[in-house]
Amino acid sequence: MRTVPLPPIESSDVMADPFSSFGSSGCCQCKFEDTSYMGTACGSLPAFMMLVQSLMMARCDISDPCRRLGRNELPEGEWYDFIIVGAGVAGPVLARRLSDNPWWKVLLVEAGPEEPTMTALPGIAFNAVNTALDWKYLTEPTQPHPTACLESAGVCSWPRGKMVSGTGGLYGMMYVRGHPEVYNKWARMGNVGWSYNEIEHYFERAENPKSAEMVRSSKFARTREGGPVYIDHFPHKPDFSEDLLSAAKELGHRTGWLNGYNQTGFMVAPMMTQHGLRGTTSRFYLRPVAYRKNLRVLTNAHVSKVLVNKWTSVAYGIEFIDKTGRKRVVKCDKEVILTAGAIGSPQILMQSGVGPKEHLTKVGIRTIKDLPVGGNLHNHVSVGIRMSINDTPYETFTLDSVNEFLENRTGSIASTGLTQVTAFLESSYSAMGVPDLQVFFDGFSSKCPRTGIPTECPDGVLGACPTRREIVARPTVVVTETRGYMKLRSADPLDPPLLYPNYFQSDKDIKILVQGIKAVVRLTQTTAMKKWDLQLDTKPHPWCLGYHFGTDAYWECLIRVQTGPENHQSGTCKMGPVGDPSAVVDPQLRVHGVTNVRVADASIFPIVPNSNPVAAIIMVAEKAADLIHDAWNYE
Ligand SMILES: Cc1cc2nc3c(=O)[nH]c(=O)nc-3n(C[C@H](O)[C@H](O)[C@H](O)COP(=O)(O)OP(=O)(O)OC[C@H]3O[C@@H](n4cnc5c(N)ncnc54)[C@H](O)[C@@H]3O)c2cc1C
């Protein structure tokens, strides 16, 4: 941890827009406990990255210290109206919207530290994975036999962010709403008020499309500019991306805007980004209101349970473990809202005695309400298909690109490279025009450049690079049939839960994925790709030598051996009406049978949207805020 010691925040220090503080030294009068994690990300920290880190941390327009709310202590004896648990994607939205009412006191509690400065750089977007800012969850092998991630004995790795911004601190920033039919299906499952027509305005309320092209296009036709979430294209993309779109066009795919009912095709995706920096809901929703007296953000506080009166089943506060390891209690008058994500929220509910009675009894927790918490666990799933192009793979993160970024906030550091290109495709199993495959592409990105010199190769050597650059295409099933579950490992709230995703228990998921592989392989046969000599890596995986390379049987083997577990975990506190035996929360997001507890994050999805989920999570949090305002304003 590195502390920048500065005097307390003045409201006049707080800018509505961080870019307005660009070049100003005045904002550096503020205090912010920054986290340095590049050493872990890089193994040992090269001098060049140490320099970059010091530069970024010292720049107030990037580190933004005056607009950080996170504190490790709470004043003794304070009471709150609402306690929100988890400052990831959903938590900051609710904290902002509820504290809009100046009469309500709101506390947002987060297990991790404030959002570090370095996560703001899109060019090293995924560096916080596997550091102290990641919960580093590992799944359990499917019983009785492993069905996926066979290369690692059936154990898949699930990174989840542990910081203000949550998994948003290590996500790819892609902003996609998902197909309207997914939400219509939620409504058909008995979730009154959740059809696309009824929720569309929550997307619109959040969005702030920035590029002129977006504002003009029909994509955001009904969205007025001015929502908190900046949506833009990155200011930089590799030349290869446009040719990739041409190749897709050649194969008959639609290219350009993909949204709403027209989601199928290839595009350079819209991103949550502002002035070249990572867009997170903490940046967009919390920082502009850092001056509010009725909003507190408590960091490094692990919530162990919601306090529920065992006679009345009414929630009245939370118990948490603070930074020093001390158990503490904080109470509220109105509601506890769980936004701790698809693993954190169900874990906290079960620790509180809300969950499957048989399981809770086994781990020694007294049941307050018997509910199927932790069921319906599902996730998208992918496989990486290695390819290469004729291009010298020089580092994109160089001293020149650092200078360009610092001067203009443009260049490769303001972008995630080829990851900004995506495709949505329909397999032969898809219905109603809902794409069931998404393709991600990786390439032209950096992790830990060592020298900053433009002729640095991927292994850190200068000059004599190989002549081919690796590109990975990742077809991903986004309408999955498989369902898993999670359980507590023990009654200890600090023990990670047992996660059983059961990948590919449904054969349909693997068949869809094979079709996705064939679709990406077809790209290698296009004229547009001749220019780059895009080639499939045909070296068979040693575990799949028993199958002919390129046959369905070979691909099925590869999928199970080298499973890409994706990061869109959902459904563990499923939303459904009274009478739905698999439901945990009702369509008002209230936990069935427990008063004054709601859940408002990816865990309430009855079915995960067929796209990256952050847009949908923001929509859920926006709607939750209205439900809460309606409930308590009436009171
Ligand atoms: C590498 C990667 C790339 C991704 N790219 C994209 C993308 O481009 N676009 C997209 O839409 N999605 C993407 N995602 C997925 C997306 O980031 C997640 O779906 C989303 O962040 C989930 O939001 P959430 O609010 O439900 O949970 P989280 O963001 O995980 O937030 C939960 C918060 O609660 C806190 N918490 C948990 N337990 C406790 C506790 N007991 N006490 C206190 N606090 C607690 C956590 O520390 C965390 O801050 C990506 C994910 C990963 C890992």
C-alpha cells in the first residue's frame, strides 16, 4: 500500500468530470490510499513498469484522489437507513441513487481497498487478475467425473475483483445490453415488470453515448446524452481489426452496430471508457458525489452476515470483519441490499441462515429461512482457438505510447487491443433470432513490458522477434443449458465457497461451441485475411492426439481439456415469483420470507443475458433503486 498524505477533502475540490482536473496540482491536496499490484502482476516489477506506475500514481487527473470516498473506519455509533454490501458494479449505482435522497443515510461496504490508479489503464486491463485484488476462486470438479478444465484436474479458475469497482476493476469494459428476448423470457417466468419494454428505460437512464457516430446512429436512438455511464469507442484499435470485420462481411455476416433485436454480426464494441480511462460504476456514479454527507464508503471490511431477527425475520444490520480483523456490527433502519456479486451475495445469505436448510444444518448454521440460495449457478463458457498472422509481435506498451497517453489520452494504452472486436452468432440451436454464441478475440495487448523500447518482443528480448503474432479467437456459448450450484465450505465466512459449475453436463452446450469453432476457422479462408496470412495453429493438443485434428470429436476433446470458464457467473439468488420453488428473491428483488433484505446484482438473473453482463447488472441496480424509492417514499 502506498499512501499519498494530503489534507481532507473539500467539496470545492470535487470535480464533476475528472478530466477538468487535468494538469491541475490543486487536487493533489487530497488523501487516497492507493494499491500497488504491478509487482505481483509482473512477477518482478521491471524498472520501466515501476516508472510508469509512479508516473500514473502521481498524476491527479489519473489517480483522481479528491473524489475517492473509501475509508477504512466508520465513526462509532452512526446509524444508516440503507446498508449496501459490495462496491462492485451494482453497489455504486445503488449508493448514488439512494443517497440522491438527502434524508437517507447510506453506507456502502466493500471487502477490498479503493480502486487502484493502475486499473484505470485499459492497455493493461487484466493485470489485476491473480493479485491481492482478485478473490481467485477455484471451482470444484463435476461429480462424479470432471467434465471441463481437464488440463487442471477439472478445476477452473474464476477471477473476481476485490476492490471498489469489483470485477469492474479487471473487466474488458465491453458494453452490450443483450437480446431483448432474454428479458422477455424473464417476464414470462413470472417476473412482472421485467420485460424488455419495461426495463429498457433503465438502460437509457444509465447510458451516456459519447461518440458522434453513436449519438447519430439508431443504436442509442432513445437514449438522451447525460446518463452517468460514458460509452465510447476506444480511441485506438489495431489495423487488423478493420480487416477482421471485412473478412466477416465476406462470409456474409452483418458488421456494424449490434443492438436490441439486431444483435447478430461482428462489431468493434462500444466500451465503458472516459477520456482514455477504464470506465467503472465507481468512477461514474460515486466519484461525482464524493462530497455527499449522507453517503459513506467503508473499505477493507468483509461482511460476514446480515443480521436478521430470528423471531420476526426482519433484517436490521450487518456484521463485518474490519481491516484489523475485529468483528463489528453496524445497524440500519430500512434495508440491507446485497450487491456482492454472484458468489458473494449468496455466500453472505447462507452465512446469515438464509439458504437450503439441509446444507446449512450440515455446516452448523441455524436456518432462518429455507431457500434454494446457491442453486441455478450458471456461466458462459468458451475455448481459445490459437491462430497467428504475419506481423512482428512488437510490444504495444512503449515509452512513446506512455507519452501519447499522458498528453492526449489516446494510443494503445487507452485501448484493450483486439479484445474490442466481438461477434454474436446464431448456431443451429438458436431460436427467435437470439445469438447463442459470442466470439472474443485476443491479441495486440500487453501485460508487463520490460523496456518501453518499440522493438521489444513478447519475451522481453529486443530486436529479433518472431515473424508471426499470436491471435486467439474465443467462441463462447452465451445461451447455456447447464446449471450448477454453490455451497458453503464451512461456517467460517472467510472460507471460499464450494463452486460446482458442472460445465457441459448438457451436451447441447458443447455442440454449440463446436459450431462456434467452425465459424472462427472459416475466417482463415477469406480473401481479407490473405493479406495477414491468418493461419490456424494446427498443432494438436497432446491430450487429444487420439482424434483427427479438426473433426468434431477433436474439438470436443479440446473444449473439455482447455475450457475457458468465462467470467459471467449468474443466477445464484434467482428472481422468481412466490410459488417458484427455485426462486430466492421476488420481482421486487426482496428475499422471499425475509423482510428488509434485497439482492441486486448478477445473482438475481433467472437466465444470464446472452452477452457480457455489466450493462444488465447496471440496469438491475437502476431498477432496484426505483423499487426501493417507491417502497420507502410511500412509507
Ligand atoms: C477478466 C474479466 C473480463 C470481463 N470483461 C467484461 C466486459 O468486457 N464486459 C462486461 O459486461 N463484463 C465483463 N466481465 C464480467 C463483469 O466484470 C462481471 O459480471 C461484473 O463485474 C459483476 O458485477 P457485480 O456487481 O455482480 O459483482 P462484482 O463486480 O464482482 O462486485 C462484487 C463486489 O462485492 C464485494 N464483496 C464480495 N463479497 C463481499 C463481502 N463478504 N463483504 C464485502 N464486500 C464483498 C467484492 O469485493 C466486489 O467488489 C469480465 C469479467 C472478468 C473477470
